[in-house]
Amino acid sequence: ALVAFGAAAKHCAFYPMSAATVAEHADELAEFSTSKGTIRFQPGKPLPMALIRRLVRARIAEIRARP
């Protein structure tokens, strides 16, 4: 999978399916709760679309770089 979104009772989540992608964008994600491959956010304060695009592009580049 490239990326995924999810929703729980108290938050939403974006899953870039890659700890490297999350780590690579740590500065931009500082205001959000993150773990290895998960970025959690509140429905009222979603991830900015520009950030989502950067994360998806980084993920595509990571997948294309695989041998």
C-alpha cells in the first residue's frame, strides 16, 4: 500500500506506511502526534494538503528506489 487514512473515536490518522517517511518530515510533523508509521490528528485540525502531497511524493520516491 502507498498510504492510508483511518478514523478512531478520538482522532484521525494518516499512515504513510513508512517510519523513514515520518522521520524525514519530523520537523513538519512536530505539532502532530506521531509514531513509527502513523500521524494522528484531530478532525478539526487536519493535516495540510501540501504536507500530505509531500508525504505521498516521499513515499512514492521511497518505493521507486527499492531494488
